[in-house]
Amino acid sequence: MLRLLLTIVQVFTSLAIIGLVLLQRGKGAEAGAGFGAGASGTVFGARGASTALSRATAVFAAIFMINSLALAYLGTSSSKQPQKTILEEAADTGKSAPPAGPARPAAPPASAPAAAPGAAANPAAPASEPAPAPTPPPK
């Protein structure tokens, strides 16, 4: 819950900083004042908003940095189990895996008809036909 609240604050402060920086006039704006782009058309006057916007930007920047540190701390201290490296995980899975032995043949499906005892199954014969009778060995 705390992480969600801090994430919302982080998004809000980042958007506020972006908006405040875009509202401020750059240093080159005073050079344009001599050519007719004076401060007569601004809302706050010639210098009225520069201090308020820069102070607000500084406050939001401080909140953003402190919030970033808090989120980083929560991200590193929230895991109660120590992190395992890839090599440790591979070693653990290698120990728990069954030993590789000869493969056993798969059991026939339950719907397959059972062959008569002692009869060899003919894989080419359809499943609906009975298997041919075995021929006696030559004498």
C-alpha cells in the first residue's frame, strides 16, 4: 500500500515538474524583449512569476528526490528472502531433478484394446482388427 502511494506521488511530482519547467521562460527570453516581445502580454508581469515558478519547481524537485530515495529503499528492503544468483538456482534444480536413467516405454492409452498374451502386436494393423495369430516356429 505504501509503495502504491509513493508511486502515485512520484508520478504527480514528475508531471508537476515537467509542467512548471515548460511554463518558465528561458534566459533567452529577455533578449527578445528589445524586439517587441516584451512582458506586456504576460500574465504575471515582467518578473512576477519567475520567483514563484522557480520556487515551486525547487519544492517539487526536492519531493521527487526524497520520494525516489524512499521507493529505492522499499524496493531493496521488501524482499525477506535473500536473492539467489542464477548459478545457485541452477545448482538447486540440478539436485532436485531425478537421475537420468533408461527411458521406459510409454503405457498404451486406456482406449487401446489389449493384445492377447503372447501375441505380437502389428503396428500396421488398424486398432479395430484383431492381431494375427502367431505362427509356430519351424522344427
